[in-house]
Amino acid sequence: MMQKRIAILLPDLRGGGAERVGVNLANSFVRRGQTVDMVLLSATGEFLSELDPRVRVVDLNVRRLRWVLFPLVRYLRSSRPAALLACMWPLTVIAVWARALSRLPMRLVVAEHTTWSRDELLQRFTVGWQIRTSMHRFFPNADGIVVVSQGAADDLARFSGVDRSNISVIYNPVVGVAERQPSFPPNEPQGWCVGNYRRVLAVGTLKAIKDFATLLNAFAFLRQRVDARLLILGEGECRAALTTQAQELGIADSVFMPGFVKNLLPYYQHADLHVLSSTGEGFGNVIVEALAAGTPVVSTDCPSGPREILAGGRFGRLVPVGNAQALATAMRESLASEHDGAALIARAQDFCIDSAVDQYEKLLFEY
């Protein structure tokens, strides 16, 4: 394929699932010989250092989303990318406006990474109306609409009124060769890493939709039967509430929340179990990352990704959302069971980076 310039539009590269996907795509595109611009409202975030040096970082230096339209138009006119991949509302809608104003013959693909009917933004009715209306009005003007699971695609069609047949599903590009390699076990925090007990791991931003509150309740039940320690890797606005909850449950000495960690592989490989407790997920990158390390998984059966990744429970236990007792039981049963690590690793390869990049290239370059 002839070398073309691809622009990937994101708010920033802070530690989140969509940001990790953006980095994986950018690095894969440049390895395939493409020219890649990572276009950011603000060139900040933990994943900046993960970008291949050949990826050009374009800092629009915009503090508010409402101000991004014209800086984006100026970038498009000056750099003239052949294709633009815009991620996450409202940048997806703004990108449609920007292409129209730039009057450039470029391909535009918009990608959503959440199950919108479960998104926290919908707690404000007027915001929900704005999201639905803007998607319904502008998404059909894009050359491609991508979501990250079949469930999320069905949800987006119902939520926005966009024709389901116009929505493509591309599972997140999560794993590559590196994830299959052994790594040295972590040594921090020592209270989780060192000791003769079962190690439970959870990874995600500390926000309401991840429902770590239910996980803490479940872990308190688990501790009545199993000597275990819980490590939650991530940062967010719920930290204070979760810390208080752990103290009130009497499990504070067995729960560790050191914050965001960039290299998760050693923790997955050292854990006896990974748990996802979310009330909603577009996909569930962390489930694939755990499987790639051969680590057993227990997950809530939330919309939309976990059931698809775990093949209806074949590769990990699924429990009802918000049910701490059921989650505790599934955790205990998983810890007491033997698991086929090779089968888990093989399942993770169904979500390999190369497969996703192939599909994105087809949409971005129409071939």
C-alpha cells in the first residue's frame, strides 16, 4: 500500500482504554509504513511515552472542547491527512463538522468506545438529548462508524437512531506478541505481591461505572472464607469513597490502591484472579489483557463486551451486575478451580492488534 497520512484524534493520552487503543493503532500503522499524526487537544498523559517515535504528536493546545473546531480545521488544511479517525463523542461529531469546513477529500471514521445507554453523562437529561441528536444528525456523514463490540453496536443503534447496518464492529486491538512473554513479578505493593495468600487484581479508572464499591463488598464476603488480598490499579474521583468503604468493611489492611500503573503485565501474571465489576463496558480491554497473561477472569455480565470476550462464560465466570454475594461466590469458586492457561491465552489472541488494524485500514482507505 502506498504511504498515506493517518490522523488519530483524541482528547489526550491519559491512562484509559480508548487512549491505549489509540496508541496501539498509531504504533501499528507506522510499523506498516504509514505516516501517523496523533492529534490531541492537549499533549498530556501517561501513554505519550508509549508512542513510537515515528508518530508525530500534534498538540492543538485547546483547553475546552467547545474551542477545538477551528484549530482542528487549521490542522486538516495544513497537514491534509488522507484519513482521520476520531474517537469518543463529542470529538466524533466535531470531526464531521471540521471535515466539512476544511473541504478536503479525506476519509473520516468515527469510533465510540462505550455502551452509551449506560454512560454516566446520561444522568443529565439535556446532555443525553444533545448526544443522541448530534449522533443521529452527523454520524451518517462519516465514511465509517466503529464500535468495539456487537452489544455496543446494537446499543448505539437504539440510542442514536443510526441505522445498525451502517455501524461496524472492530474489537479493540489489545494484545500483541509482547504480552505472551514472561516478565519479572512485581514487588510493590509488598502487602499484595509478597505473601502466602491468594492475589485478586482489578484494573480500571476509579469511577462509578466501574462499580468497585460492589467489588469491595464482594471481597469482604470472600475474606470470610479465603485468605486473599485485593489490588486495584487505577486512579479517579471515587478514591476517597472507596478508601472509606474499605475501612468501614474492615478490609483496609487487605486492599491496596496504589494508583495508575502503565506496565500491567507483571501484575496480571502474578495474580491468581482478575475481576471486572463494571455496570457497563463498551468492550473490556482489561479482560483480554488478563486472558493474554493466562490469568482467570470473573466479570459482571454488563453491557456490552464481557459476555462476548468470555464467549458466554466459556473462558471466565459471568455474574449479575451489582450482586456482591454472587461476585464473591464466583471469585471463591474460580480461586478453588484449575484453569487451562493455554486456552485463556489462545482466546486473547482473537483480539490481536494486527486483526484490528487490518479492519481499520479497510475503513480508512476504502479497499
